[in-house]
Amino acid sequence: MSQEDEFKRTIVYADSALDYIKTNKLPAFPRNYELWYSYASGFNRALNRTINKILARDGKISPEETQKIYNRFLSPNRLGERIDEVGDKISEEVREPISALDKGTLKTTEYGEELARTLSALENVSDRSQLSKLVIHLAKLTTETAESNQELREQLVDSRRQIGVLQEGLEAIRYESLTDELTTLNNRKHFDQSLVRAVKEAEESHAPLSLLISDIDHFKQFNDNYGHQTGDQVLRLVALAVKQNVKNNDIACRYGGEEFGIILPRTTIEDAKVIAEKIRKNVVAKELVKRSTGENLGRITISIGISTFRPGDSAESMVSRADLALYAAKKAGRNLVKAEEEKKIPSVTQVA
């Protein structure tokens, strides 16, 4: 997508956000603008579902409800709070077995001391009655210690299970923070982090690295004609085509609104072309049907640009060249794959 296209797309989101603010008579605070911009872009599906329910019920949304939704879905502190909550619970679970271990250690020490005293007393036993009392005392002491150790074992097993559940919770939060909810691909944050690591690895290992940037052709027009819900269906369809044609070590992401980025470690540009063509053909081969009416909406197409790692590259330079290749595919008629080494790729200043 060219800078001009990106400008137009984001301005549409911005205008829509302001319209929503005006329609609902909300203060034009930055947080309200952020919320409605997110709603207009459709990235946060849970946020959109919540707002749609309120609008369907009441026809508008109040400032109080807006603030609640912002705090729930967009507040920058929310993810940190959730991590802190789980972290506190893990700390509490860890403290309990440590305390139990301290008690167990104390109990074992007391048992050892009492055992030593009992054994010493055995040396001075003069009759069977005294011996019987000492044996009973020793048996009772041993039973109590064994029961205490069993309780400790059970508590440790339970704490281990609880910590495992909490660790799964942390992993779920991490997954959520790096996943695009609509497509279930990795999100832009994951893309940025992963590409930096991939470039560093390619520099150090001298292994090939390729990058695909794809864009759905005429997506805005499609959204305008058929609505955002059908547009979401298109995004899921493309995401599925991507998933079906990448390997386990490849990293597929939703890069922007209708853009997808695919990082291909240890992949030459020739192999990247093959993968890109498979994705492109997979997308164009599917006919899109509107779920609500059964109407056949025809086929969609995507354009794909490819760059490959060069010594001294950064993540930004690889993205820039893949973008140039994508623009070249768009200019050549769309529904095409273009790689950066092809001579007709224009420079940045030539791109409209």
C-alpha cells in the first residue's frame, strides 16, 4: 500500500471516529477518539461487539459507558494490571509451599531431636514397662511426622498444579497481546519484534531470509459496497490462505488493516516467490459468499511484494523494499507477485 493509499485509508477511519463522537454527543477527548478510531478500523473485535450491543439496545452510547469500554479494552494499563494480578497469585502460591517447607523442616528437626532423646533413654531402660512406653512414644512420634510429611506432599502437589494453571494464564495473556483477534494471525507488534530477531539471525548465520508484504486489492471499495462484516470475512479468508501455505517456522502476521506480513526465515527469494504465488492463487480460487443472504460476491485478489535480506539490512529496510515491490505489483495491474530484484520496481519518489 502506497503512502497515498495509507493516508486515504486512515483519514476514512479518522473521519468515521469523529462522526461517531458527534453522533453520540461525546466529548472529543483523546481517549474517546482512540476508542472510536479503533471501532472504525475494526481491529478490536471484542470492543466492536460490546459497542454494537449497546448501540442496538439504546441507539447511542453514554460518556460513562464509553469510559468503561475504554478502560476494559484500550487502557494502556490494563494488560499490565492483568499480568500483575497473575504474578501476585503466583507469588502467593509460591509463598505457601515455602511456608509449608519451613514447617516441615522444623517438624523433622524436632523429630530428630526427640528420637535422639528416646534412643538415649533406651540405654537406661530397666524393665519391660518402661521399654513399652518408649516404643509407643516413638511409634506415635513417627506416625505424626509421617502424617505431617504427607500433608506437605499434598500441599506441594496442589501448589504445583495451581502454579501451572497460573502460568497458562500468563501464556494466554502473552498470546492475546501478540495475536490479531479477527484473523488469529500474529499482530503488528509480533511482526515488528520477530522481524528484528530474524534480521539479526540472518546477519549472524548468513542464512537467507525473505519477507512478503501483501495487500487485498480494492478492499476499501469492497467494504463500502458490502459492509464491514463481509470485509471481516474477506480478511479471514486471506488469513486462512496464508496459514495454509506457510511452514511452522514462518511467521504470518496481520500487518495493517488489509495488509499481511509474512517473515520467511531460511528462505531464498526464489522459494519465497513460490510461496507467494501459492497464497495468491489460493485466495483468487475461492468464491466469496455473503453469509447473511447467500449472495455470491465473486472473487477477491491480493498483490504481494517480496524483499530478501542483504548484508547490513535492518527490519525497516526490508519492509521498505517489500513495500516498493508491492506498489509495483499494484501498478502493474494487481493480483500479482513482484520481487524486489525485478528491474521495474520504482524508487520511493516515483510511487504515487
